[in-house]
Amino acid sequence: MANRFLKVITRSKHNGTSEDERIIDPNDQPYGMMGVVNPALSRPKNSKSKKPTPQQAKKWQESIENVLNDPKGCAFFHKFLQNEFAAENLDFWNSVKELKNKNPSGDRLKKDVKQIYEQYLRDNAENLINVNNRLKGAINECLEDPRLEIFDEAQRHVYGLMKDGAYKRFITESHIQTLIKGHSCNS
């Protein structure tokens, strides 16, 4: 089983030299890569069960959008992608969504875009996503003067990969089928 914990290093805003290192479990973090609350990864406050209801699971089988828009669905799908060693796709998709929701401009946009690029697109990135070199190059050329839509094509590509690949396997997983039949399962 892959290590599911992340090592997070934060630098002080004062001088950039002080570092705080901590280990987190991404399954327990409602925060996206950019440090803002990601509703797709946060747990509902009134939810007592970590397991989805059969109705939720059935809805997830209707479309990937239903999975991504349901906090439990997104959390279960993320866990599934971790087992497939493809969680970076959903993490990238969510990071771009967060960027658009924040709607930064100027230096803040430039900083956020660079952070996403470094995390997911640069050669040897920690969480490199699977996009072609033409697309990577086009994004790289726009880093100095980015627009909010800089990652749109890459986000659509990753969404397609998830929809046509992992999502199809996710909705046929035995734990989903078991939940739809109204039985509990071990997840």
C-alpha cells in the first residue's frame, strides 16, 4: 500500500527562510493544494457515516459530475485514484478549480499559476500529470504573463482521462455495487 501521508513544508512569509515541517493525512484535510478549503474534499458537518448511502452511490454511477460535486463522492474517488496511482489528476483538476474560484489577478495570479505549474506540469514535477509536450510548452510560454484560463485545456484533458478511465472503473468497484444493493461494505 502506498504511503498516504504527505510531508508539508511551509515557509515563513517574513523572510522566507524559516520552515515548518509537518506530516498530514490528505484524507483528513479539507484543503486543496493552494491552502483554501475545498468543499469537494471537506466532510459534511452533519454526516455521521463515512460510507455513502446507496442513493449517493447510485447517483455517482450516473455521471462523473455527480461524483465531483458530492463531497463524499469526491473523497471516495480520490481514495480510489490513490490506489490507481492517479490521484494527481483529481488534485490538479481541483487546484485549477480553486484558482478560478479565487479569481486572482496580477502578481497573485502569477504566483498561483507558477505553483500549479511546478506541482503538476514541470519536468520531474512531484505530481506530474499526463499531458503532451505541446500543451506543457504552451502553458510554459504563458507563465510570465498568465491569464486565468491558462490551464483550461490541461484541465479538460485530465477530466477526460478521469472520465474515460478511472471513473468507469470506480463505478463498477465492488464496494459501490455493494452499497447500491443496500449492504454495508468494508472500505
